[in-house]
Amino acid sequence: MWTFETAPPLPLWHARPVSHRSLLASTTRRGGVSAPPYHALNLGRSTADDPAAVAENRRRVLERLGIPAERLVTAGQVHGARVVRVSEPGHVPECDALVTAEPGLALAVTTADCMPLLYSAPRAVAAAHSGWRGTAEGMPVAALEAIRSLAGCPASEIRVFLGPCIRVCCYEVGAEVAGRFPEAAVRREFARPRLDLPRAAAIQLFAAGLPESALVDCGACTSCQPDWYFSHRRDGAPAGRQWGVAILERESPRATR
């Protein structure tokens, strides 16, 4: 299950799925050094924030997770459905999801309303960035299939954790966007349609064989909670970025007798 640790100096959501050697985490906007309007834990290098502040914020998150900064892998996100398998640290251009079977790597995706989808399987983890475009193109299932193939396990052994994102309460969209999703993921009782992005992801994942009990949604809305999260829909261009992080932990040395 997701656990929300709100205590300073760096609050975050985290999970350690039972029977999997993985650590999954999603950050908030608290605990960093960025000045307004990016205060405080902005992790996005694509913003106009001070690069030194972003670098320090990233260092703090990785330290909090027990991972050296040189073990970070980031995705050059393009709002698509491309998943890349990685085995070493660095930046991977033009992809929106990363998957690995290499212990000790921190796979990070940035979000500011889009969904961070974090996957845990025996011997593998994945991190995906999925907004309406990526979701319409099938990113939730693309990442599921990538980790299932790498781990060599059925979908029933995978767990998916959905972090803070914009919710149906705030996500007003046009008719063209709404038309790309199942009616079960669209609310039409308002002046304009509203998209339930987590529901759209769930519909795809369950149809691909993920058990309903294996999808764990934190339920937090980035747009509704300005004190806790960055939101591009709410704040526009000055919005900072959260991280979704997935780490395959190393096996503990066996005790000797």
C-alpha cells in the first residue's frame, strides 16, 4: 500500500510491495530549496528554475531514498507510449517510461498533473509518465507488458502504484480529447467534459490482466492541493515538477552461520 509520510524535512509517498524487492516513491513540492514560484522541491530541469536548486532538490530526494546521485536514470518525456529498458544510469531521450532488472538504479519520471505509474514485479521495476496523450496511446499497458516480459511473470504478479495527478474533479477537457476515452472514464454532467485519467488507466490495465487488487491509487489530486503539489493546469508555465521513482533494491547478504 501507499504510505504518505508528511513529516519534514522531505515528505513523500512510498511503498514496498510485499514479496518484491522494490521501493516506489512519489514526491510532493515540500522539502526543497527552490525560490518562488517553484518553491520548494522542484525536480524539473525543463523549467526556468535555477539549475543549481533543481540539482540540490534531486540530491535530497535520492539521499532520502538511500540512492547515490550517480545511480539516477531519467526519461526525456514526449507524451508518448515508448518504454525503454535500461541497465545503467543516465538520461534516455524521447521516451516516457523506463524499466529495469538492474538493482540499485533509481528510475525517475517527472509530472505536474500527468500520472506517475510505478510498477513492481519479481526481479524488475518500471516508472511511467502518462498524461492524456500517453494514456490514449496505451502507455499504462505498454509499461505493464514491458515489465511482465522483463520479469518473466504473468500480470497477476505485478503491482502498479498510481501517484498524485490531476483528477476528474479538476480535469476539464474538450470533446475531441474526451472522445478518445471510454465513456466510463468521462464525466459529462458539467458544462464541459471532465476526464478521469486514473479510471482510464485502470480500464486498460484490468483488460490486460492486472488484478483489480493490484492497482494501488494514492487518490491525491495535484490541482486541488496547491500546498502539496505542483500543477501545470492550475499554475501554468511556472509550475514545478514532482517525481515518481521506482527502485529495484539489492538483495540482502545471506547470514552466515
